[in-house]
Amino acid sequence: MPLRRAFESASVSLLLNKLANQDVIDFFLKWKLDSSLLTKLKTNLHIIHAVLNHAEEKQVKDLYVKAWIEEVRVAAYDAEDIVDELANDALESQYNNQALNYVCDSLNANETVKESLDFKMKDVGNALNPFKERVEPKLEKIIKRLDEIAKQKDILRLREDAGGMSSGIDRLPTTPMVNESHVYGRECPKLRKFSHGFSSLKKLRIKNCAALTTFSRLSGLGNLEPAEFPSLRQLVLVGCSELDELPVTIPSLEYLEIDGCKNLAALPRLMGLITLSVLDASVELLGCMMELSSLTSLHLNNVSQVKSLPEGLVQHFTKLEELSIDSFLELEFLSIERLGLAGLASLGRLTISNCPNFIALPDEADKLPPVLKYLSLKHSPSLVKFPHELYKLKCLTELRIEWCPTLESFPDTGLPSMLKRLVISDCAGLKSLQKEVMSNNNSLEYLEIRKCSSLTSFLEEGNLPPTLKHVKVCYCRSLQSLPEGLTCKDNMTLQFLEIDNCPSLMSFPRGELPRTLERLEISDCSKLLTLPSSLLNLLNLEILQVTGCPFLESFPKGGLPANIKSVIISECEELKSLPEFIYKLKRLQKLEISCCSNLISLPKQGLPTSLRLLTVTDCEKLNPIHEWKLHKLHSLHDLTVGGFPGLVSFSNEYLLPNNITSLIIQRLPDLGSISEVLENLSSLHKLVIRECDKLQYLPVKGLPATLCHLSIHRCPLLLHRCERDKGEDWSKIENIPYVHMS
């Protein structure tokens, strides 16, 4: 494992050990806080920690994995702040307990008095220090972030490593308390100097110590300068606004983060520094980075008075692999014109964001980073063009352009031949994407165009790259047509096509979609009149979603392919019938139909017996529910029905299949009884009843004994009878494990 990446695994290990601190656990139990948050946090950390070794090996060749590791690093720091706050609260609680015992012992108080005082102190503590409101939301937020990070491991194909760490540095300490390997100082307003004396210190974080000005020094012996922190590998300084001096030398330092230290104008000798992150710092600090030739990762944020990067920085950072520049308000170019960026010989990842005056990258290929693989330009309202010789960047595989409203077009010379992912978002000035853009490319796999309000068409006339697998077009309100290349079925390997919120789009191009298509989603295209022809021939299609197309009247003739598994149809007000032969689809497992006000009937032959989930709501003209032949659906587990005025009761003749585990009944204003619908449901676990104004009684025989979840919402008569401890039907539901009424 590379040394610079071992910290992530060590930091996660340290966090897990801190969470195991019995003081923190006891604190949660005593104050009746949500201990499930600790469990969720630990679970996510375990999941991430299990795959970090593989990620650290894989990130050398995979930029997406490298970005994932960076997300883990940032999230781990934020989580550590919260966990340290928990530890402080736990410690304060212990001091309160000791004080309480001292008072009681002094007064010779009995246990009853002790308990009374304990409760009083707890009440006071809650009033003065509302822990739930202060920390629990932070925990929930970081858990959500870590959950998203953990989910990405499968997409990145990261596997667990049972062998543990196999790298060249030791793990960080296993105890949750401060020791000589890890020191964390936070919000110490009177700390003016930080003394060394930790010869084995590996990780040092100092946060919000506003009075800190310097690090004390050892006296030298003769002309020799001692190493003040000989083992320190990671240093984080945040919010130390008066700090103006760092130790003279930190020989082992590999990671340095400086945030909000505006008085700091110089750096020490850092011959082995690999990662540097600078936020909200002085321009002088940027100018003294020239000698950091060992850097591979540099993150710069909010440095003022910089129109272009210093010449020395571009010339000497030959090992730099990753560069991100954020919130440089005066930045116009990355380098002066004669110099260019070719000196960044190892740069593989470049991100420029929130630079309102940034105009352009160099036009010539020999002035661009030669091995650039990832380029992202975000929130650059002054960007008007792309490099004319961008196509010569043979290593570029991903290009992201987001919120560049003055960008009107891409160069006619085309995009790089090896580009695999292209994302264009929030470019209001972009009117078209010429077919010449793809003239050099036969590698593109993912194309996303989002929120380009002036775009009327893209990649017209001509074939799309045969490698293209995923096309996503969203919120392009002026888009009138899709590429004809989409229907060149014999030259495409397209798997996923998503068209969302394109209100000017009226039709698909002539021809058939590629037979490789697995997923087709069309949403909120308010003028769309027809769907692609010959859906029946899409032999690999598994998911079809058509929603928010009010003028769509019918599906193409022939019906749907035999392998389809999921069909969702919603808000298609003019649709009069479902796809032909839908009852023959033996692999269909999910069917959702909602808000189709002119849909007249479900098939007389019934629905596919393979269905596991069925939703039919708000289709006012649909034939009566007893004609749907639901009793034949022996695989059905989830059923949702509603939005049918006039339905008074369910039929006694055709009972629902007894394998249903979840039943949702909603918006049936005339429903008076549910006894019939529940009669046969011997496997029911979940029952939800919503907005049934006339429903007054639960079945006389009670609810199914298997029921463990009951929700009743906006059913005024029924709610009155089910009122806790008072209602006439309360005895029928009081033993159900989960009951929610509103």
C-alpha cells in the first residue's frame, strides 16, 4: 500500500476504536439517545474499511477509485470531529456523576435522594446542553454521506481484503484517547505555542486555536538543526488565524492541510510531501511552494490576487498527478501563454471550479498536460471556448463541463479519441453539439446532457460511437429532436436511454433502437406524441418507464419484449390502453399504473401471473377491480390500489391471492368495508389505509394474525374507532408491533 494512502485505512481504524469507547456507549444509554446512530456509523465504517486495501492498490490505475479514496478521507475527518465531540460530552457526563456522588456522600444521602438529584441534573443538563439537537443531526448527516460512499464500492468493484494491511506503515493507535502517535487539539483559545516532545507523533490536527502563533523549537547543536517532529506524517491546521510559522523541518511529513491560516506566508523544508491542501490562505504561501517537487496531489481553494499560477509551480511540479483549483476569484489562466501546462508532465486529474474570471485553457496541445485523463470545469461563467487541439489529448477519458453559461459550442476539431465519459450540465448558452465533435471518437461509453436550456439538437446526422452504452438527457427545455444515430440499431451497443423533462420533444427519430437496450426511461416530456417503434424487438429490454407524457395515446403495435421485468406508466392522461399482449409477459415482475385518466380497462385475459408487485391508482375510468382477475396472481406480494370513486366494497367472489404480504389501499372515498379484501390474506405483514373518508370499521373478525405493520392516515371515522385505549376497535390492533395513525 502506498504510504500516502495508508492514512485513510488508519483513520477509519481509529474511528472504529473511538466508537467502541465504553464511555461513549454508556453516555448514549444513560441519556436515552438514539444508539442506532452509533450502530449505523460503525457499520458503514466497517464496510468501507474492509475494501480500503483493494482501493489503495487499484487507485494507481483508476481515477474513479482515487476520487473515492479522497471522499473517504474527507468524510473520515468530519466523522472524527463528531466522535471527538461525543467523547467530550461523555467525559463531561462522568464529571457530573462524580460531582453528584461527592455531594451525596457529603450529605449522607440515601439512594432515593441520589436518584432524585440525578434526574434533576439530567433535566438541567438537557436544558443547558441540548445534545440531541446539537449532535444527532450531525451524526445523521455523516451517516448519510458514508452510506453513499459505501454504496459506491460495488460500482467500483472493490473487494474485501481478509489479509489486513499489507503496507509499509504502522496502523494508528488502537485506543480512543490521545497518545504519542496521535494528537488532536481543538478550540484551545489560549494556546499560543505548540511544544514538540512527541518523538513518535505521526498525526497532528490543530483546529480553531486562534491564539496559536508558532511552534517552539529545540536549541540546535552547532550548525545542526534538529528534526522537531521526526515521525510526523500527517499535519492538519484549521482556523489558526494567527499562526505565522511552522517547524523548520518535518522530514517524514507526507500530508499537509492548511485551512484558514492567513498569516502563514512560508512553508518549511518538506522533501517528502505528497499531498498538500490549502484553503483560504495568502498568495505568499502559494508562491513558496516551488520546492515541493515531491507533490503528487495539490488542492488549492480560495486564494486571492492570483490571475495565473506561478511559473515555478507549473515548471517544477513534474510529479504532480492531481490538481484542483477552487474559488480563485481573479484567476484568468492557469499559466502565462508562453509557458503553458506541459511542465505538469504527470498530471492525470485537473479540476477547476468556482473561478468566475477563468477564460480558457491553452489552445495548443503541446501546452496542455500530456497525460491528462480527467478534466472538470465547473462554475466558470467566463469560459467561452475549449482548446482547439483538445482532440490531441490521447489519454483523456472523462470530460465534465458544468455551469459554464457562456460556452456556446465545442471545437469542430472534435473530442479526444479515448474519451469514455462526457458530462455537459447547466450550459445555458450551448445551442448545439455538432456531429463533428464525435468525428475522432470510437470510445465514448457515457453521455449526459443536463439543463442546457438553449440546446435544440445534438449530434445530428451521423452515427454515434458504437461503444456508447448510456445516454442521459435531462431538463433541456428547447430540445426538439434526438440524434438519428440512436436508431442505427446495428451499429450500437446502447444499454440505458433516459430522457427526462424535455418539454419540446415531440417524437423519436425513425428506425429502431438498438437491440442491446436494457433500460428505457422517458419522463415529463409534455409534447411527446409517440414512443420509439418496434419496442417488441428490444430483446434485452428489462425496464420501461413512461411518465409525464400527457399526449401519448398508445404504445407501438406488437407490444413489449418477452424478457421485460418492470413497466411503469404514469401521468399519461390520453393513454387509452396498455401495451398489447401484456398478459403474455411471463417474466414481468413489477407493473405500476397511475394517473392515466382515460385508461379504460386492464386486459380481459388478466395480468401476467409472474407479477410480484402491482400498483394501480388514480385511473378513474378503469373497469371494476373484480374484473382484474387478481386471484390468479399467485406470485403477487405487494398490491397498491386506489383513486377509484364509487368503489364501496371488494368482491366476495374473487378473493385476493393469499401470498400478498403488503397491501396499500388509498383514496377510495366511498369505501365502506375492507372485510372482504382481508378475508384470504393469511401472509399479510403490512397494511396501509389512506384517505378513505367513509371507512368506519375494521373487520369484525379482526386483522390477520401475521400483521406486524399497520398505518392509517386521513380516515377520520376509522381513526376515531382506533383511538389508543379508547376506541372501540383499539383491542383489534393493540398487539400489532408497529401502528402509525395520523
